[in-house]
Amino acid sequence: MSMIESLGMALMRRMDPEAAHGLALKALGMGLAPLPGPVSSDRLRTVLAGLELPNPVGLAAGFDKNATALAPLARAGFGFIEVGAATPRPQPGNPKPRLFRLAEDRAAINRFGFNNDGMEAIASRLAARPKGAVVGLNLGANKDSADRSADFATVLACCGPHVDFATVNVSSPNTENLRDLQGKAALEALLRGVMEARATLRVAIPVFLKIAPDLEPSEIEDIAEVALSSGISGIIATNTTKSRAGLQSAHRDEMGGLSGAPLFEMSTRVLAQLSRLSDGKLPLIGVGGVGSAEQAYAKIRAGASAVQLYTALVYGGLSLAAQIARGLDELLARDGFSTVAEAVGTGRDDWL
């Protein structure tokens, strides 16, 4: 981390977390953040559901909800970027404060509630996105929608022409009853509608499903079965958790989804279970607690073809993305892997 980045991080830690996040996005746009450009190598180049990535370290949805910082983020060392979540209509989300740092736990709790500018505004920004970057969109549903399942297809139809992939997000804990859509029958119906919307696009982009970590083994089995039969391209495991086990921070009892370091083991176990159930037929993206090259490597060895970061950036800065990618390259070389794909799932049994 550079001195400028260290000073900026120290300043933002003194601010309200949501205000600090807004400032970070502005600093990106002003060129005040470290932007190393593409980080890649023959070992790091990855194909994910047909997407050609320079490296497998991505930015998770939520950091750039409204696609306002695509150009600088494309130069920040990530292999791919996911923006959103976007809903059909703009919505303000839940009342503030709704983002809390848990510094002692290297974690965060948020209860944003899909605050965003709406699909039309986001689509116009995505249409002007930088060439060469792999950019996806997290699809969401309006809180007051009469048909939340239909909302996902609506956003895909609007924004799909301007992105490389889309993610169906039925796993946020901050929209009441949204996680009910992870049930087998509801999920089958929802994905059917999304895939019908995808069929109308000129390019049939990959569609991923993002799931919660708070699932029973039988629920994970159902999700794997539905995912394999529905024709979707892969699963992102996982979103935030409702669990508060072992937390030390003063904000540990705030309502919302917990992300960051405490999520690592829980989310990696779900990832490994999905890898076993899908038998390598379904590409997986590992999310939850990734803050180092070693943790990214552990997700890959548990079954992920790629990983995503978000909360770790709060504590490690934006330069962490390039640092993890370079460290991952070294770890793959150390263990004799010539590609990321060769390492996928080689340590899965350690998590089962």
C-alpha cells in the first residue's frame, strides 16, 4: 500500500462508513487511487463460463452499486467487475445509518436494502463502459414490487445488452422475504423467467446465481439440482450471513448482513459442498472473507474458478486486488500448477 493510499485509508476510517465509501468512489474518479492496470500472466488467465479473464480476482457487487466508477475500476487490477444490485425502479434503500465497520473482526454489517439509481440510469452508464473490461451486473428486486421474481428478468432485459454477465441475487438478507426465493419451486420459476429474458438478448450472456451461506445441506442440494437443470452458467457462493458467532466489535448486534473475515470458513464450506454436488459441471465463484492471496487460493482449491472481494478492501485498500492476484500467481507456481483451472477443487475434501 502506498503512502497516499495509507493516508487516505486513515482519513476514511475517521468518517461515517457510508460517507467514506462515497468519498472512495469520488477519489477513484479523480485518479487519486492506485491503478496498476491489468494484472495477468499465463497462469492467471482464466476462462469462466466462457468469459476470458486476465486473472480470477474480481470485485463483488455492492462496491459500485450504480456503475459510476467503471473506468478507474477497470484499471485497478481486477480480473472482472460486478456492479449493482440494480432494481427496475430507483429506490432509496433502508434508513441510515445502515453500514457499520467491525474493525476488531475485519468485518462489516450492512442493511442497505438495494439502494440504487434504477435500471435505466445504470444501463446508460453500462452502455458507455470501458472496452476490454469484463463487467457484470447484479440483478435485484424492488422492495415494494408486486412480483419480485419478474423484476430480475425485467432488469436483465434492460441492462443485458451492456454487460458480459448477470447475477441473480436472491440472497440479500436486507430485503424482507427475498431469501424465500431460494426455495426449490420458487427458484425454478424465477430462473425460468430470467432465462427466457436472456433468450431475447442478442448475446446469450452467462447468468450466475448468488446464494446465502445460511443454508442447510438439503437446501444446498436443492439449489445445485435447480442450477444444473435450469441452464444457468454458475453459482456465486456466498452472500453475507445473518450469523454473529464469535464477533468482538461493538456493532456486532446491528441488523443486517455480515461480511468480511468471519465469513471465510462458512462460505468456503458451502462452496466445497456445491463443488461436490455439481461434480465440476457448474463454474463457481468464491466470495466471503477473501483478504489475502492464501485465502483466494483456498477458495480455488475448494472448488472456485474465480473469487470476488469487497469488505477486505475497507481494511486493505484498493491495491489489495493486484496484490492478491500477484500472490496467487506465486502460489500456483509454487505448487506446480500451470493454470488456475488445474488447481480448482484440489483441496475440496479439506472443507467437507
